Amino acid sequence: WVAFLDDDDDHVRGKMKIEHAGPYHAALTVHLSPQGNELDLFFETVSKEPKPVALSVKEIIATVTRKADNKPVEVKFLPADPKERPKDEKEGTCSHFVAKAPFVQETDILTVTYKVVIRDKERIVTYEDFDVKKFSEKHNH
């Protein structure tokens, strides 16, 4: 059902690493900022022109492990500011989540794992060898 993505390749689009989350894709990226580094998570359709998918989820608890010290750290993804999400998202749903991750450095290689319920099934999503430098944008604010 994903003929245009080769499972042997990393699923990458721009500054986002993409993994399967049940029937959808979950795209992860990092924002590096003097105000504090953040992980951004987007859920979207599996198609050549992906569209946001709003989930009825209030939070997503993830484990982030830096290859450098191999210590798992728990982070909490919460719904992004409504200004950063599609205008037509229904109350109580969200397609874009943000987690504060001040410990993440530009030189890190991460493993990020979380569980999320999609269509009444628990899905485990893991990003391995997540290269922060490759999948990040720097902001000065």
C-alpha cells in the first residue's frame, strides 16, 4: 500500500524522518532554538501529496535515547499551538505535536520510540539513527 516508498530506504522528506504509524505516516523533525530545543511530530496520510491526519490524542509519551550516553529520557508530546496546525482541525484532535527536548544537541544521533492509539489499535513507532543535524532546523528565536 506504499508502493512509492521503498522500505529499504530511510523515509525522508526535507528535514523530516518518516515512519509508519498504522495506516498513516508519522514525520519527526527537530527545532533547535536558543529558547529550547523541541521535537515536532506530524501525522499524515500515506500518499504522494500527504495531508495532515488529526488524531483524538491529548498527549504522546516518547522515550528519547542519545547514542552518546545511551540513557533513555522520557518526553511528552503535546498538541502544537493552534496557529501551527491546520485551521479545520476539530476540537480535541491534533495532527502536529511538540515535545520540549532541551537535552538534545545538534550532534546527537537519537532513537525515539512512542506508542499511540490509531483506529483503536496501539501502534509502536520507532525512529532509529535519527541524525539531529540532518533532521533539524535552526531558529534564532
